[in-house]
Amino acid sequence: MSEVSIRPRRIDRNVNLAFVSFLLLAYVCSAMFRMSISVVLPEIAKEFSLVETQSGAFFSSLFLGTAMTMAIAGYLSDRLGRGVTSAAGLSLISIGILLTGYSSSYLMSLGSLFMAGLGLGIFVSSVYAVMGEILPRSRGFLVGVTNGVYAFGAFLGPWLSGNIAHHYGWRIPFYILGFVGVAIALSLWFSKSRTPVRAMRAQEEKRPKTSYIKMLKTRNVLAVSIALFAANIGFGSFAAWTPTFLSSVDGLDMTQTGLALGIWALTGGAGAIVLGWLSDKLGRRVAVLASGIFAALIAYFYFISVNSFLIVVGLSAALGFVSFAYWSLLISLAQDSVDPARIGSVTGFVQNVSIIAEIIAPLIVAALIMAVGIAWAMIASVCIPYSVQGILALASKERS
């Protein structure tokens, strides 16, 4: 297929609004779970007598499971349907969350988070594939809305889980999110579209066969994969180590640090929607380039000097607005590059590449901190990747 083929102009009139609503609600819950782990981690570490490296393995276990399923999840969602894979993925997430809350040992906790990660890889790929198909001409806006939904969960989760854990113990937030997830998974299953078996077989026979090697030969897919990998190093480094930077360098307490990161996530959701809309009007390349360069510049001022709390809040808001959008912008660019039958496959593939970066990013920063100190380590691990993301946008080709 040519990279410059025309993007479909027609709205998908078979959109199941109930299914999409449950899907976005589920995405909020999954974001709440993912961003809440760091809040309750000190209590888990205390109960199981863990050292720092063991605590860090919780995140590695989750993201390893995610990376193992995300690439094949796109392929499966193209073949089995988004409803099947989204419900199955959310079910695995929910069971993993419940088992994490029920865990009686460190190893059981690791295994439970790994299971949740397997489900997360399947579910997230399905979510973005669904949203990328609804209205191709406004794909950037709708995928940006999806990213904004995630940001809302990322803002809400740590605050709610922290308060619940403070009063009732760290296991209760996992039980709540797990049972809610099970209920939503059932809702997804019963609200998904029912395609007759014969029709599914006919669609499968007509569907073009493809491979990930062949997709990588598409210029945009290769550029997006590298850009997403780079950007996720910046994003993962910021999310993992900024609380340590704010407390050790800027002298912020836990409440102030939590508020700063919450504002970063909240404005990130707004930025994803606005920049997604602008990418539909001005082009993906312009939006990705602007997002990466401005994120790198703001991050430099964020880490180069000691700032007051109000300045940190302002910089957090600005950085969140321009940096969060990379995920939806780049995924939209990749989806624009293939025909509708391959949207699920390409979405899963590029997301999987980016998750690998999120596994290694905290370790890279840890090594840099030991070598050059936390300030320059953060500048190198956040500013450089975002700059690379922006520059790589120039290597992509806009579809007409």
C-alpha cells in the first residue's frame, strides 16, 4: 500500500456508543491502577521488608507483561474483533489487580502485577485501535481524547488510592479497582458488536496478510517506532524520578510533589486533546515537532535550577500540556500510514516498541544519577529524548 493513499473521510456509522463509553471508563480505571502503584509502594515494601531494587521490580514486572502481549494484541484485535480483545485484556488486568491485593508474599505480588501487565498490553492496544477507527478524518482529535481520558485517571488514581490506603490499608484500593474492572469487563463483553461467524470468516479471507518486518519498511511506521521509543524514555524518566528530584533539590514535601505531578497529568490530558485537534488541521508532523521541541525546552528550565513551589506548578502545567500528547500524536501518524485492516496491528506494534523504553528508562536514569548527579541526569534523560522525538517527525511523510 502506498504511504500517500487518501485517508478515509467517512464516519464509521456502526459505532457502538455504549461499548465506547465502557471502553473509556475502563481506560480511566486502568490508568488509576497504573499510576497508583507508586503511592502504595512504600506500604507494600514495609509489609514485605523490601529493598529499593525489589520495589523497583514491581514496575519492571508490570511493563514486561505489557511488552509481551502488546504487539500480538494488535494482530489479534484485527482478527478476533476489538470487543473480544478489550474485554479479555481488562479481565486479565482486573484479576491481576485483585491478586495483587490478596498477595501474601513478594513473589505472588510480582506474579500478580505481571498478569495485570499481560492484560494491559492487550487492552491498551485495543482501545487505541477502536478510537483510531471511529472518525479517520479526526483521528488525531479522538486519539487525543483517549490520551486525555488516561491523563484524568492518572490524576485521579494516586489521590484516591492514597487516601483510601491511608485509612484502610494498601490492599483496599486494589480490591476496589479490581472488582470495578470485572464489572466493566462484563459490560464490554455484552455490549460489543455481534458479527455473524460467516461474516467474520469472509472478512478474514479478504483481510490482507502482513508482517511486522513489512510494516517497518513503511517509512512512517519506522520513524514513529523510533520516535515513540525516544519519547517514552523521556516520559518514563520524568514519571519515575521527578518526585525524587523535587524533594531533594527543590525541597518540596510529599503533598506538594503529588500536586505538581497531578497538575502535570491533568494539563497533559488537555494538551493531548488540543494538539490532537491541531494535528488534524495543521498536520501530524508540525504537531509532533512542536510538542517535542517545546517539551525539551520546558524540561530544561524545570531541572536546571532550584525553583519555588509556584514555579514548579507552573512549569509542571506547561510541560504536561506539550509533552503528554506525543503518545496520541505518534500513534495517529502510524495509523494514518496503513489501511484500515491493519490499524490494530500497527497500533500494537508501535506501542510495544515504546513500552520497552519504559522498562529501561528508570535504570538509565539511576546510572546517570550516580555518574553526574540528579539534575544533569534528568536533563539528559528527559530533554534529549523529547528533542529526538520532535526531530524524527521530519523523517515522516504526511498523508494527503
